[in-house]
Amino acid sequence: MAKIYTNCPVEYTASIIGNKWKIIILRDLLTGTKRYNELTRSVIGISAKVLTENLRDLEHDGIINRKVYPVVPPKVEYFLTDKGWELKEVLDAMREFGMKYRGEADE
């Protein structure tokens, strides 16, 4: 399904990283290239189908690249593009916010 955007830059950014799973996938890729199985272990609670869908969305939006090696069994790696690295500041700000306020959720 095609995405429809308004002129709002915040809405555009939210459409790219607009769910919990994409943000967590990006968090993990900020530490470097990951194989599919590494992501399935580090993104706790995500199904294989949902992980694959989110990886495809991020690739389609130019946030990550997928490299397939011609070996058996198949080896696939995912890594951030330059555009994806630009989201680091956004995730860093989310981390800082979480560090500051996460204790309030327990009150």
C-alpha cells in the first residue's frame, strides 16, 4: 500500500519509524551490521513475519540495506544507509527521554 504524506515533516518521519518494532530494529542496527538471526534474537517478542515486513518497509524507505550472499544456507545482512544513520539523533533523543522519565511509569 502506498504511503500518503502531508507537508508535515514530523508526520513524514513518524511514517518511517512509526512503530515500536522499527525503532527497536534501528536501535540494534546502530551498533553495526546484523544478520537476520541476530535480529530475531535481539528484537524480543517480534514474530518472523512482522520482522520481515518491517525490514522490507525500512529497506523500501531507504533506511536500511540488505545484502544477500550467494551461499548455502543463505546469508543475509542488514545495515543502515546514510539516510538511516541520520535517524541516530532521533533515537538518541528518545533514549535520553526514556532514561529521564521511565521511572515515572512505576509511580
